[in-house]
Amino acid sequence: MNDHNNSYKWIMKVAEQGDSEAQFLIARMYEKGEQIVQS
């Protein structure tokens, strides 16, 4: 699970820079219910 969290962190950094492929990967993670931040 730690590798998954680390991957999410780096993909999110790239997505925030406007990379469309990374944004797509983040969207897929959210779609699957992965890495949803609880408020």
C-alpha cells in the first residue's frame, strides 16, 4: 500500500502541473475509490 500512496503523491504533483495523462490517472483512481481523502 505504501508504494500505491507514493505513486499517488507523484502522479498528483504532475497532474497539478497540467499533465493530461496524469490527470486521467488521478481521475481513474477516484473512479475506483482509491486515495479518497476523508474530511
